[in-house]
Amino acid sequence: MKTLVITGGSRGIGLATAREFAAAGWSVVSVARRACAVAGAHHVAADLSDPGWAERHGEELRAAVAGSDTIALVHNAGLLTRDSVASVTQATLREVLQVNLLACVQLDQLLLPRMGPGSAIVYVGSTLGEKAVAGSCAYVVSKHALVGLARATAQDLAGRRIHSVCVCPGFTDTGMLRDHVGGEPAVLAAIAAGSTFGRLVEPEEIARVILFCATNPSVNGAVIHANLGQIER
Ligand SMILES: NC(=O)c1ccc[n+]([C@@H]2O[C@H](COP(=O)([O-])OP(=O)(O)OC[C@H]3O[C@@H](n4cnc5c(N)ncnc54)[C@H](OP(=O)(O)O)[C@@H]3O)[C@@H](O)[C@H]2O)c1
């Protein structure tokens, strides 16, 4: 049996990815605060910002993947805040790092003992994993660290036939982006104009990249950008 375990399967890229894998015959387990709308998906109702979530939900997660020899573990849940190096609080930095980075390691450690050859770990990074913009300090830091985690995962799992990839979306049309710009159509249009295709990425496009990466071990250790080509200024 093949099982997708995805964090943040309740909306945006995570929901699109859950749908993509389900259509390809995978069972779906989503870890998020809200449920995943894919029929038959197992919902683990966890708040990843709580460092104790893994202890509380470990047994449930292990039971949810029982009988699966192939697991695609997709670390997708993310938190984007507006802050800067001069203003970011310790509390914000800790929360963003907990959701975007530490929860990934917690989940890796929970499931790696259950992951057989052919399994994969996909970290959902960001364009901001390899470059920075002003005003998103905690997020930029967390996504840079995620690139390192993906590369370290590929090295540390050598010989186990489990591969690891970091997929870095560009501006994608989801609640995260819309919330971040306050739903301003003019701002969204300006962002879209910054892509060589003159539009935002659709969550389904990222979902297809994630499925490709999860099922192609040749990309082990790679950082794959999926941003429609951003216009450099
Ligand atoms: N959209 C973009 O332009 C863009 C660009 C680059 C990278 N990305 C990355 O792509 C990934 C998905 O982003 P998205 O745009 O689809 O965002 P989204 O629409 O805001 O969805 C975020 C998901 O993360 C989950 N999540 C957030 N905080 C959580 C918490 N404390 N505990 C458990 N789950 C939590 C949410 O589930 P609940 O709220 O139900 O808990 C939700 O399903 C993120 O890692 C993001 O950084 C997005």
C-alpha cells in the first residue's frame, strides 16, 4: 500500500497535493488543525506550532500508516509572518521555526522507522529558501534552513533507498498569499506580472511537481524551483 502523509492538507498546495496523490491511487493522511476534504483521507488533528504535538499524536500517526510499505512524507504546512530582523520577536521566530522546520524533523523521526525502500521525503520550501526579500525575516530564515534539512536528509539516508527533495514554489494562488497581501487585487496583479508567464502559479501545478519528485529517486538531494520563472530586475 502507498500512503501520502502530508502536513497542511486542509487547504492550498496541501489540499491540491492530497487530491493529486489520491487520484494516483495513494491513501492520504493529513496532519493539520482542519480536516482534509479528500474523500477517505485520515485527519490527524494536530497543531504543529505546539512542540508537544508529536508526543500527543505519535501513536495515531503510526497506526494511520500501518500496512504501508511506501510512504511519501510531504512537509507542506507553513506559516508566513510579516516581520524584519529589527523587529521580529523571539516568540514569532520560535513559532515560525517550530511549524516550518522543527515539526518536519519531529515527523521525520516519527515515521522514518516505518518507511521502506521507495519511500520519499518532500520538503515544501520557497523561492525564499535561496534568496531573501525584506519584511519576512522569520520565514526566510526557516525556508533557508529547510533547504539544508532536505540536503542533510538525502545524505543521512544514503543506502536506505529513501530519497529527499526540496520543492520551492514561487507565488502561488492560495490563502497564504492572499492573506499576506490583504486580498488586494492590485498587489496580486503586480506579483503576477513579476513572473515570465504573467500569472500566479496554481496550487495544482505545485502538486504535480511534488508527485513527480516523490516518485522519482533520481532527484534525491535536489532543490527544485517551481515559480514560472521570476523576472529578475
Ligand atoms: N502560496 C505561496 O505563494 C507559496 C510560495 C512559496 C512557498 N509556499 C509554501 O507552500 C506551503 C503551503 O502553502 P500554501 O500557500 O498552500 O498555504 P496555506 O493556504 O496558508 O495553507 C497552509 C497549510 O498549513 C497548515 N498549517 C499552518 N499552520 C499550522 C499549524 N500550526 N499546525 C498544523 N498545520 C498548520 C494549514 O492547515 P490548518 O490551518 O488547517 O492547520 C494549511 O493547510 C507552505 O510551506 C508555504 O510556505 C507557498
